[in-house]
Amino acid sequence: MAVFLLSMALLFAAQINPAKTPNPATPKEKCTISGTVLSAATGQPLRDAAVMLYKVGASGAPLAVATDAGGHFEIKNVDPGRYSLAASHPGYVRTEYGQRGGNGPGRHLTLLPGQTASDISFRLPREAVITGHVYNEDGEPVQGAQVRALQERYFQGQRRLMPSRFASTDDRGKYRLYGLAPGAYYVTASTSLMHYGNPFNYAPSYYPGATDASQASPIKLRAGNEFPGVDFTLQRIGSYHIRGRVIGNIGKIPLTSVFVQIITRTEPYANFGRGGSVKDAQGDFDLSDIRPGSYFLVAHATVKGTLYQARQPVTVADSDVNGLRLILTPGATLKGILRTEGSVDLSKMRIFLQPRNGVFFGPYSSPAVNPDGTFEFDSLADGGYSLGVFGLPRIAYVKSATLGNRDVLNSGFEVTNGEAPGSTLKIVVSANGARVGGTVLLNGKPFNDALVTLLPADPSKLASDWWFKSTTTDQYGNFALEGIRPGNYRLFAWEKIKAGEEREPDFLDQFKDQAQKLQIVPGAMLSVRLNAVPAGKIQAAEAR
């Protein structure tokens, strides 16, 4: 209990007043971390492995050291606090301290004043490999085909197949996907969206020969596996043209400097299209050899720092698409102001806008906040955006965000024809966020390998990151969550769970009686004891 109370005091005390910089630790209070990095397969030490120490809640580069010939490392003069630790080596999977599974979270390491943590051991698993060939329907190798390893992950509250590794086929149609952590992967092969100079194109294929991702089968890899023979036979399909004209005044710059491209609407993260420049002074364009699909057609040019752009959805079925008109408009300029309640340092804060479909059609920008709280986005392309804030103090939270007379904190907003639905984005940040800390028990004992998640009681808010907090327990089974918005929540601890599963409504509903209900008010400091949901119950729920 003494260790628990001292740890919790250390975790919370340093952030009572975010306006003050904590006093640096005295030499006697400095900490040391040491240990070894070994091969999980052989137990042999790994020389020149990189060991990186990250302070939880802090920005900036990590402290990094390399292992010696015996696989040993030592990091000295470390301030007390809460840290993440990771090790990596070429040919091995990067592994976090306390991590279980290839994609599972690591646990935090809490250092008390003057502590020496000398029993840290990393056992790095070998990377896995998938190899194979891509052929056409005549059995000939396809050169330059794109092969991707995908994994099920959660993005913005939804389960999606997200790319993990990419490879291209060589002149023999051979590919090699390497650097894979143990786990389940879906593999797909395709040619480029636009295949210039060929009278045919190929439909994407998913292993083992499916034409749709829903029919694909996963490949389950263990550490060090080389999984050969994942071959694809691509079926030839028709290819078509998209033709039209770009219209707009971009000063003395000719319209031939405008670039027109297509990007998939169904898999924006995985398959970017190609394009070409406008072909004449009238603004005519002709994109050829395009396979059927749903796309965004995008035209853009940057003139003296100003983005001119146009975007239009287009579907290619079984014929050419002609007569489109893309009207260039300057990207939107959006001014903003950030106001604070309580003392908050603005110097490290940045505002960013995340496109809802994951694709930036214009230049990416993340403006810093000026000392007076103002910021500005230039050249925002058309599309939908959600808001994010970097560099918040650990106890602070974003209280509100409005654009014009609209609340955009959860819903985001649309830019249409170069205009946002309001002239000023107003963000309010409160320094009076709540804290929840405590210890997690499993079978009546502190459990040092739990994932702790704080979720809104309202299921409609599960997809919103503003209402979601997660962390892992440290070596003592303790956890700390900070910067929590006022509201009603459910607090869970999980022995072992798939990443993102804790935000799935149907899954959560099976454990509603095992949550600790919390009513959070501004500035609250709550200490709880929480029983972890056992892995067996989680697996049973997954099987239903």
C-alpha cells in the first residue's frame, strides 16, 4: 500500500499547477534504468539494439541508448516520473516494456525518486515475412503490382482494414512483405489505379483468390515465420477514360500547370491514384486507363503560396465518363482563436484538422498558437474535417469548439467551394480537467499488465476521442488518467484485449455490469480499485 500511495502522489502532484515548471530533480533523486535486450528465439544478447525512453505526457525526442556486446543497456540521470520504454533491432519486432502480443500495448514504468530499475528485460521476436508471385490470367508475371498486408484496426471508432506493409513485384512478378509482427494479416494485390500505355487493367484480388475484402481469409503469422506461396492471379477488366475541363482564373499561370488526379473513395489510406496535367490552354484533361470504381476527382495548383483546387466524386462503371467540369477556387482561409480557462501554456499547443476520409487534398498544415491565442489555416481544400489539438497540458481538456454558430467539437465541419461554414474557429481549453488513478487487481492481487479504458456512458460518444482515455498499468499495477472532461463514464480494466475492441458497442454491452461508473466533475481527483476483466471472459465474448 505504501508503494501505491507514493506512486499515486508522484503521478498527480507534479501537475497540480500546469503554469509552473516542476523543479528539476536533485542528484540524489535521479533514477537509473538498466537491463538487457535478447533474441526471443535463442536467448542470445542483441548488440546495437536501440532502447528508447519516453516520458508519458511529454513531447520531444526520447532518451536513447544502444546495447553493448552483451545486450546490456543503461540510462542514467532520469527524472522521477512515469515512462514508456521500447527496444528495437533490425530484423526484429519493435517491442515495448511489458508488451504482450505483436500489436498489444506496453505497460508504463513508474520511477520513484532515486530508484534504480535494473531488472528490465526485452525479448525481441523475429520479424515475419510473406512472399509470393502475382500473375495475370494467362500465367504471365505482372511487374510493378502493388501488394499490401492489411490488419483489422479501429479508426475513428470503426473497424477497418488498415495497411501495415507494402511491396511491389519485380520483373518475375515476385514480391516480399517483410518486417511483420506476429498476428493476422489480410493480403491484397492490384495494379495501379491508372495503368498508362496498356489496353487493359486488372481487378484487385484478396488472398486466397477473393474479389472482395469481406471474402478474404487472414494469414496468421508467428514470430520469425516466412510464409511463402501467397500467389495471386489477377483478372483482366475494362479500363476507361475520365474527360472534362478545368475552369478558373489562376492569374498569369497557365491552366496547363493544373494537376488532375483520382483517389479511391473506398480505400483512401491504401490506394492512391495517379493523374496528369491539364493538356491545353482551355483546361481540358483526359485521364485514361482507369478501372471501374468510385473515386474523388481532384484538380489543384499552387500559385504564389495559394492553393487553387476543385473536388468532385465520380463513379466509373462500364463506360467512359465525359463532360465533367471542375471549377477552381482558392482554398479556404480559416482564422481561429483559442481561449483558456485557468492557466495554460499556449506555446507548445498546435491545432490540426484531420480529413474525415483520411486524405489531404491540399497542403497539410498544423498552425502554432500565437501568444494571444490566435491561429490561422491557409489553403484548406474542400472536404470534411474533424478537429484535433496537440500539446495540451496533461490536466487540460478541450471544453468547446464552435465555428460560426455551430458546435463542431464532435461533428466537425465541411469546406465547400473554398468556404468554411463560419469565419472564426473558437476553441476553449480548460485547465481544470479531472484525474482518475488507482490500482488494478486480478485474482485479488495487483496486476501490472492491464489496459485501462475510460469510456463515455453515452454509447453515441464512443467514436469520439474527446470522451475516451486509455492507459496501461505500471509495474505496481497502478494507473493514472488525466485531463478528463466532465461527464458520466464507465471505467474498465482488461487483462488482454484486441486493440480498439473496447470501443465496440456490442462487445461492451456484454461487460456493462463489470464497469465502474464514474460521474466526473471539473477538477475531480478520484482514486479507485478496479478488477480486471479476465482474458477468458473476453475470449468468450469475442466468440459470440
